[in-house]
Amino acid sequence: MVDIPYEGTRGIPPAEVPDVELYHPRSWWTRYVFSQDAKVIAIQYSLTASAIGLVALVLSWLMRLQLGFPGTFSFIDANQYLQFITMHGMIMVIYLLTALFLGGFGNYLIPLMVGARDMVFPYVNMLSYWVYLLAVLVLASTFFVPGGPTGAGWTLYPPQAILSGTPGQDWGIILMMSSLILFIIGFTMGGLNYVVTVLQARTRGMTLMRLPLTVWGIFTATVMALLAFPALFVASVMLLLDRLLGTSFFMPALVEMGTLSKYGGGSPLLFQHLFWFFGHPEVYIVALPAFGIVSDLISTHARKNIFGYRMMVWAIVAIGALSFIVWAHHMYVSGMFPQFGYFFATTTLIIAIPTAIKVYNWVLTLWRGDIHLRVPMLFALGFIITFVNGGLTGLFLGNVVVDVPLSDTMFVVAHFHMVMGVAPIMVVLGAIYHWYPKVTGRMLNDALGKFHFWVTFLGAYLIFFPMHYLGLLGVPRRYFELGDTTFIPSSAHSLNAFISVVALTVGFSQLVFLFNLAWSLFKGEASGGNPWRATTLEWQTPETPPGHGNWGKELPVVYRWAYDYSVPGAAEDFIPQNQPPRATQHVQGAAS
Amino acid sequence: MAETGLTNPGQSPAQLDGWRGIATDWASDQRAFKNVSWGKAMMWIFLLSDTFIFSCFLLSYMTARMSTTVPWPNPSEVFALNIAGNHIPLILIAIMTFVLISSSGTMAMAVNFGYRRDRFRTAALMLVTAAFGATFVGMQAFEWTKLIMEGVRPWGNPWGAPQFGASFFMITGFHGTHVTIGVIFLIAIARKVLRGDFDVERRGFFTSRKGYYEIVEITGLYWHFVDLVWVFIFAFFYLW
């Protein structure tokens, strides 16, 4: 509601932050390609991440073809299967989800939601994207080098990751490590921008406790990433040295292909500790932005303020902090000192408390809300259900005694796909439906969107729910084929075939979504500036899509929190954050 | 609910004590760290991240050293030099440490003169700092050469655990890279200071942003950090 005249600036503190010196592009190249505008960088990040994500999606189809119909497809051999698994996992977790949430949504939403004109260091932000693109290209190049990509599994555990029995031992593993190092360098440049922008470049009136939860989620996740990625960086450097220079950081003395290898004296467990010191926070680096975004989707589409905003913020921060002391729950069967398990099981179960607070608060936000079942809301609801499901199986796996028989089975695969695969992707899709109108000025097609949601949501359940059962039967993960086993009943094979058929169907239904994105760009209904009647600042920009510098002449001034929905006595069921109190004086009277 | 989010016109919030006060300060309007520029905040956060990198390197080295079954070479012997017939342990490392810590002193003076807008002294002290840094890297190159001549390799050495050479080259190499990057930045910024870029607020070549004398201090933060890291490497690698 930009047409409301500013009058109530009295009492608002003066601007502490000097207005940003914007870089003004002078040519098409600097405007759209080597752009320093966070919005353009966000779109570049999103498109690159989606493109490599589609590759990972195709890899999952190939894996499902093999698992569902073993022996039918002669073009998939055991080595390739391992390579598909590795690349699928690595791409989805790091190059798709991390890059999309932080580089994509972070770049687009942070400056708009905190009322800044751009990130604080646009040039560094631009470099961040180009280094990320380089990392993706290096990763993709492994498909074309001799030996192909590495087949070590996305966890890349030594010693097998660099021994000659593992596919991709020549080039694959070297390029994978190089790509990870590049990714971390690129991410650090972007991440510093996101953190400093949130901390130091907010507009007048935007206190930390008025930030939309989306910003809180992305901010906390970025801080975590800046502290967790160093461990992966160090692990990658050391593994690269082990492979290239023959150092033995992670390599014990062992016999390779019948001869004693050149290695000796290293500790494979050290790699696992470093990897999971990164790897567990990584789960929440992906989950916290999803938590934040889904809070905003639910509040907006249920026309109700978020329940317990303060607790939601503290829960995000607490989850972020706790996630740094739970990493060894991934290592119960690794051979580490067994009594560590007590500590790590305890901390793991403690994380359930702030997480449960968040789930209850989402549900209580929905309680007696004016729920509009629009596509973003459907995806948000789908997220809650999937996340609760994945979280509950997490309690199984967090306990040592339950984890030991279940580890390395399909149960684990089902668990982490539910909790950090499907659930964040639900939020990504919901968020795209939600913010597409702001990015393009057009609505996505509603009917196609609903079709997309139901196929994706039900399909995801049909794929991953039976996998829990397969895991309980003892079907192992990462096996090329099951062969003749007595403990796996033949029904498991039919179930595998069923899962594969559903997976392919759901995968292809994503084409509907891609079509919708492309079609709506040109033919979609014009959305106007604020189609969802939302309160947060990004919907109050003078132009849609927001122009260079976001806010026209003057920065917005914020007078209230992000969740003034259905305020009793207000003229409309939402009050934008930048609407001064004078325009709503009757509201104060009504509520006090 | 509406009131909780509203600004009270004309009333400044009362000062709160203790944790509540800290939380209120942090969460306050526009900036969490008052009077801290973006560049400085960014450097501090970067250094926090870099601290984690060096911590992981050092912890990995310590794990390797503690878990190896082969004896670890004695650093006092390995890093000893024969000078004029005297066998002096750790002498080169001692000189390197002295040089690097001295460079922190000249850097601090450069920051001081920077805020006084004394272009020549600032630039000169930055160049002295860079020279100390380059000397440090040079001595490190000497040390590497000496060890390589004696047969130390990343995959083995004549005296014991192969992880000795691996950790040594990796950690000092990573730190040396930091010092080298610092030297390059010191020279580049000393040039800008000398040319008067920060007095006329000339725009940067890459970023097209105006520069300020604060950049000297931000470079200094990085430089002091690199020195501090060296102290830990010195303690954990050479003195242990």
C-alpha cells in the first residue's frame, strides 16, 4: 500500500545507515549477466541450481529404474549406479538446496524484506555467483572425464573414496573435491553479504524482532553455513592431498588390489568427524530457511499473525546452535568410542524440543485462521505433514540402540528424504508459487499448480512411505541389486517396482511445473504489486518486479512487525509493515 | 497484538539491565553493532569463519599426531639450525615469529596514522608491514627448502610419522598463503593511500565504490588475525 502518505515519521529514529552507493549498470552485460543487483544474482543462482537439480532428478530416475527392475536395463552397471547415487546426493544437498535457499531466496528476499537497496557488497555478491557457477561446471564436467564421476557415496568416506576399486577414482574424486572447495569459497562471499545485510543494513524501524521469519531462517542458516563449511573445506583439502600427493591423513595401512598400498597411519574416523561437523548443520542449513519461509506462507495464507513469534525466533536460533553438537549421531556404527553415543543421542533428542515448538506454533497459527487453500498454502501444509513424519523417524535413528539395526537400510533413505528432501522441496515449490508474482509480475496458473501439488505430495508419500517398511525388512541402501537373499521377501521386489513407477510419474509431473513457469511468464494473469495482500516489505515496492535499488526515491520506514493480519477494527485484514500508526489509530482504540 | 509491534512515537525505550538489555541492544533498529561499518563487520565475520578453518586444520593435525603409532619427529631437532658452529633449536622459527609479531606493531601504527590522514607515514608503515610479511614468507620458503633437501615429503620423512610432513606442509602452506594474500592487499592499499584515493574518495576499479581510511584498519584486522593464527601454529606445531 504505497499510496498511503508518510506522516508518522515522528518518533522514528533517524537513519543511521548512509544510503547505499548503488552500482548503476551501463550496458546489457553488466545489467543482466555480470550484474551486481541482488535480484538478478538471485535469479542466476536459482536457474543454475535448478538446472543442476534437474540433472540430479534424472539420476534418481535411473537409480529407480535399476532398483525397480533389476537386470532389465543393460545400460546401467553397478559402477554407474554408485556414481548416480553419489552425484544425486551431492547435487541435491549442496548444489541445489543450499544454493537455492541461500543464494536464490536469500539474495532476492533479504534486501527486499529488510528494506535495503541491495546487499552491502554487490561486487562480492556477484563474484559469489560466478564462483558458484564454476563449481557447478567443475562438478558437471565429471560426467565427461575418463572414469566418470566419483561413486564414493555423497559422504565420500575414505579410504574407499580414493582407492582404485571405487568408480571415478582417477578424475571424479579430484574434481568433486575441487568443486566443493570452489563452492565453499563462493558461498562464503555470498554468505558474508547476507549476514552483514541483515545485521547492519536494515531500514529505519526494522528491528531484529520485526524481521519476517523468512529472514530469520535464512540469516541463521547462513551464519551456520559460515561456521560449518570450514570443516568440509578442511576435509576436502586433506582428502585431495591424500589422493594427489599421497599423504595419509585419512588413510590407514591397507591392502589394495592384493598389494600393500602406499598409505599408512591415518584416521578414517577423522574424516567422518569433519564431514559430519559440516554435514549435520547442513541439514539445518537447508531446513531453517524452509522453516522461516513456511512460517510466512502460513501466516499470510491463513490471514493470521504467526503464533508465538518470539519463540519461533528463539527456536530457530536454538536449533542452529544445537545442531553443532549432534554430528556424531551419524557415526553410531562407525567404530568411534561407543560411549560418545550417549552424549550425542541426548543432544539429538533435545533438538526435538525447539523443533516441536515450531510445529505446534504452525498448527496454532492455522487454528481458527481464515485459511485460503491457494497453491503456496497447500505446499506449506504438505511441508508440515512431511516434516513431522520425517522428524518422528529421526527420533528412531537418533537413539543408538534403534539406529544400529536400522543404519544403512532403506529406512535411513526414507527418513532423510522425508525430512530434508521432500520437506524443503515442498517449501521451495510453495515459495516459488508465492513469490513468482513479485519476481515476474504475473501469477502462476492455479489449476496447473494444484495438479502439481497433489501429484507431488501424494507421489512423494507413495515413494518414501513404503521405503520405511523396506528398511525395517532390512533392505540395504546403496545396493545395486539385492540378488538371492532369504531375508528379503519377494513382495519387497514388487514394492520396489511400485516405488519406481511412482517416482517416474512424479518426476515427469514436474514438467507441468516447468511448463507453468514458462507459460505464465508470458501469458499469466497480471498480479499487481501485492496479490496475496501480504504485510512484509517486499510486497510494498513501488514497482513490480522491483526496480534497480528496490525502493524508488525513499527507503520505506517500518512501524510494526511482519504479522499484522486480521487486526480487529482495521479497515483491511492486513496492515503493511510500512504503514504508519496514524493511519490505524482506530485499531489501537479497538484493541486496547 | 497490534501494539506489540508498534513504535511508540516520541518515547525512547527505557534502558534495560543485564541480559534483557543486551538482547534489546542487539535487536535494535537498523544496526546490531552501532558505529561499525559494513566492511568492518564483514571482516570480523569472515575472520570468525576463517578461525573455524584453522581450528579444523589444527585439530586434524593434533588427531593425526596423537593417533599415529609411529614416533613423531622431534620438532626442536628438525627445526634446528647450525649457525657459526652452534646448534640452535627452533632459531629460524623464533626469528620468523619475531618478524611477524613486529609486523603487527607496524600495522597498528599504520592504522593510527591512517586515522590522522597522514598519507606518507601510513603508506610507509604499511609497506614496512608488507616487507616484514614478505620476509616471513621468504624464511618459510627457506625452511621448506631445507626440509625438502633433508628428505621430508608430504608422504614421508626420514624420522618418523609421515603425517609430520603432511601436516607441516599443509598448515604452514595454508598460513603462508594467508600471509601472501595479506602482503598483496597491504601493497595495493598502501598505493591507494599514497595516491590519496581516500582523501578524494576516488572510486575503486572493481567495485566502483568510494574508499575510506577505515580500509587500513580493516586490512589491519586481517593482518593481526594472521599473526594470531601463527602464534597457535607455533605453539601447537613447533613447541609441542
